Amino acid sequence: MRDRIGLPAKMLHDIVARAEQATAGKWRAVGRRVVSGETGLFDAQIPRNGVAENARRNAAYVAAASPSAVSQLVNELFRLRRAINDADRRVEEAEAEVARMKEETRRARAVAAAVTLPTTAKAATTAARLAEQIKTRAPDVALLVDSLAAIARARADVDEEI
């Protein structure tokens, strides 16, 4: 199964490990400071040609990316990856089932063709052989196959009487 998301799992695990090592608790911006409880974590710097509002916005952004928020985002990403992989697996299973059913249909058509051709004992024998193969591989269609084989045998009997 392919990984549709470009970030390597190791990188994501490293991010969670760093988040677990960072200061715990709810982070919030107070002006241009990021604090947790009463502890100041850091001050956002004002660039030389920048304005104080940019520092406040940066502090708000960093506070929003607290360790718990980052861990939640990464865990959600892992959950979504598992869901995608599960969906991919189900699609592959459905595709395999479709291929199996196409093969069964092809074989059933061969039996039907043997039934509708001018019948002879050889055609009835071929139909019976194909019917047994289909019943072995697809027991759920056995009644249909038996009916088609009976028709072939009946037509062969009629042809032999004529």
C-alpha cells in the first residue's frame, strides 16, 4: 500500500517526542510573550524593521502550537493514515473480488454458449465438465450451472433421437 502523505513517520514521531519534552500545560500568548501558567516561556522578538504587532502575532501562533496541540495533530494524522491504508486494503480486496467474478462470468458464458450451440453429445460433455469446474470454484451459482447443464443434456438427447 502506498503512503499518500509525504511526511515520514520517523519525523512525526520525533516531533511528538520533542513536544513531550517541552513545557507541559496550556500555552497562551500574553502580548508578545508565550506563557504556561505563570511561567514565561519566551518573548517573541520584534524584527529591526518590524512592528510590535508582528511579535504579538508570532507569540499567538507559537502558543497555538503548544505541545498538546502538536501531539493531537500528529495523532490525528496517524489515525487518518490508518484509515487511508484500511480503505486501500478494502479497495484491493474489492478489485480482487471483481476479477474473480469476471472469471466466473466468463466461465458461465462458456457454459451458456455450449448450451445454445447445436448440441451433440460432445457439447453436453463439455458443458458438464465446465459446470463441475464452476461449481467447484463458485458454489453459490451451482443451481444455475446445474440447470444449464440439464438443458444441454436434454438438447443432446433430442438431437440423438432425430
